[in-house]
Amino acid sequence: MPDPDTVRRALLGVLGTSLLATSARAQPTGDGSSRPDRPPDVGRKFWPDGRVKPFMGNTIICHLPQQGENAAAFGALLDIYREAPAHAFSRKITLLPPSSYHMTVFGGANDVERKSGLWPSTIPLDAPMADCDHLLGDRLRAFALDCDLPLRMRVDPAEPAPGEGPLTLRLLPADAAEDRKLRILRDRLSACLDIRAPGHDRYRFHITIAYQIDWLTAAEEQDYRAALRLWKARLRDASPLILLGAPEYCTLKDMFAFQRQFFLA
């Protein structure tokens, strides 16, 4: 048998190599801390070169109206889509197709995060994604929305938190009553689907325009935040209230398209 000290030294050597590799992958942030080599959705929802990666799942969302009297917000978001490529930071993001623009009401299950709180405990963890989609769809067909429509949202004027990457537009319920309505709906959906993610009660509504695939330089960050302030002001002017219709149960193969199965009623 190998000498115990030899085994111990070999294990310590492997551990040291692993730690050095981890250190090499971490980047300093300027405040003494470190961050991963890439933003969190690289390797999860996107490849490092910006291509969309498979991410099968289901979700409950409201697509932004693209036509009619409530389409002003979508028009303002299209302007962001048109203008973003002119900025240097655009090489570090992947813009989503405008047809995908939506606000998530309640996140469902996905094929990547099969763990407690994010996957229904009443469905086996190794169940095919298609089976999970079908079972949750059956529950939602029997779910009574019991919620006044439209959902009324407004742009959150606050600056993004430090390190919050492009390009997310935070939304707030129009008033306290709307906030209560949405929180009650989310609690009921959580009970129906047997899903309760960490931070459920602190969930922040938003519209995602792009995903970040690399860290911004200080100059790119400054440019991004200035552009975001301008874009949010334009969106507020174009649509002081963002009005959304009945939530939709959707399935997805990746972040580029959310296929409506039916409206909640």
C-alpha cells in the first residue's frame, strides 16, 4: 500500500493546484473582493461567445403588447434594441429578440436547476422536462386567476445596484394595491405549482433586454449607466403605466422564445 504521508502530500498538491486555478479564474473588483471569470449566466443560459444555450423549462409571463393602444412601451424598448449596438458595451452583451420581451410573473421549473425550491417536490427530480411541463400545465388549467386585469406596472427609477449587469429594466407595481395583488397571485401560484424559490418574497419584477456575457470596464459601465438612465426616462415618457394582460403559461427551449401554451383564466 502507498505510504500515508505520500498520499497526504499528493492530495495537498491536488488541492493546491485546484486553489491556484480557482484564484486564476477570479478577477479583482477593485474593492478587495473577487468575482468569477464570467457573469453568472455564461455557461448557464449563454455560451462565452454570446450564443444562446439550451435552457428548457416553463414559466408564467406577460408578453409586452406589440400592437394596439398599450404598445407604446414595446416601441420604446425597440428603440433600445436599435441603439444598443452603437455602444462599446454591446460587445459584452447578447440582445434578446424583441419578440421575447416580457415580464415574468412567476418562474416555473427548468431543466438546469433541479433542486429543492426550484423544482416541484411532487415531481421526481429525474422526470423528463416534457413531463414536468405537462403536469404543471394541467395544474394551471385548473387554476383560477381571480385577479383584476390589466396588471399595472411602472418603470423603477432607481439606479441599478453595483455590479448589476446590462440590460435589465426594473419594474414596480403601479401602487400599493397593485403590489398586494401581484404578491398574492405569486403566493397562490407557488402553492399551485409547489415551487418556492429562495427570495420568493423579495422578487423584483423586470423586463430583460439582454444578458451580460463579459464584465464591463469602468468606462463601459459609465456609458451603460448613462444610456440606461436615458432609456428609462424615454420609456417612462412613452408609457407612464405599462399595462399587461392575462399571464401566460409558456414553455421554452432557450432565452430567445417563450411559447405560449394558454392564458391563465
